[in-house]
Amino acid sequence: MEVNDYLIVGLGNPGAQYRFNRHNVGFQVVDEIAGRWGYTNFIEKWHAFSSSFLFWGKKIHLVKPVTFMNLSGKAIVQYYRFFKITPDRLLVVHDDLDMNLGRIKLVKGGGTGGHNGIKSTIEFLGSNDFYRLKIGIGRPGKGDVHPGFPVEKYVLSDFNETETTLMAIRYPVLDEGIRFFLQDAPDKAMGLLNGLK
């Protein structure tokens, strides 16, 4: 029986000082999923930390690039090519400044939205035809965030206690949505995740 490989990549920056940053929500989601599924043994390979395992008869690779955000594609492309991943089996999880905090959106294709990690991924893959799980982090000037807060400092600042609690509430549905994606039901995953308010 053929085993299909799936690549789930969380974008972020390596190092303890970045761990709880808003910009590192991709890493945070991958770590949460790994913990829920019981596969937390990450090894360093190809400019990334990765955990690979069989789940539902499929080979899953959870990946966190350590190239820093702006060169994320350098790590992703190595896993993508070695495991012969197709665009419909690549899911990149990343923060999104233009969505309200806690808003989730699963999309396929599209532009970079000004996100350097996505820009790098598209450049290295030579395609934007992959799935993206966008996690809203808000932006200065919206909600309770002061408009004078520089964007570059905002994304590299930690979630506060209220924001951390909201993200924790989202994890069970993120888990369910990613499971749908891995069961070859991206439309079902979109219906579940994109309807969250």
C-alpha cells in the first residue's frame, strides 16, 4: 500500500527569546499538535527541527525551520523534494497581521501578504500552490493595540495573558481542522476553521 507523505510546517524564529512571540505562532501550533498527538521527539536535520511518524496510514512530517523567518523556504524545500511532497500535501502555518487575534483561515495559493516567511517559501518552491493556515495576531491600531506600537516590534513581542488564553481555546479546533486536512478533506477543514469568529 502506498504511503503518502504530508508536510506540516510552522513558521517562526529559533531561540528561547522568540518562543512566545506573536511571529512564532506557527512554531507554537506545531508544538501543540505534536504534544496532542504524542510525537514530541524533534530532531535537527536540513536546517529545521522535525518529527516524523505514521498517523492514519500516512507519514506526517512536522517541521520547524531554524533558518530564521526570512529564509524559511531554504529548509522547507529540502523536505518537500526529498519526501516528494505535492502542493496539496503541504500545509504552512503562520501568523497574519491583517486578521484579528485568534481568527483562523485555511487557504490555498494566494500572495505573500507581506509575510517574509511565505515569500521565502514561494521563492524556494517556485510555486504558491500550497495550503496555508493563517493565524490572526492583529496589528497596531486595531482592537486594544496602541497605533504607535511599531509593527516590527509588535510581531516580535510576546502574547499577553489574555491573548495566550484565547489561543489556547483555539487549539482543539485547530487540531480537528488539521486532522481533516490529513484525511484528504481540505474543504471540510476550511468549513470548520474559516467559520470561526
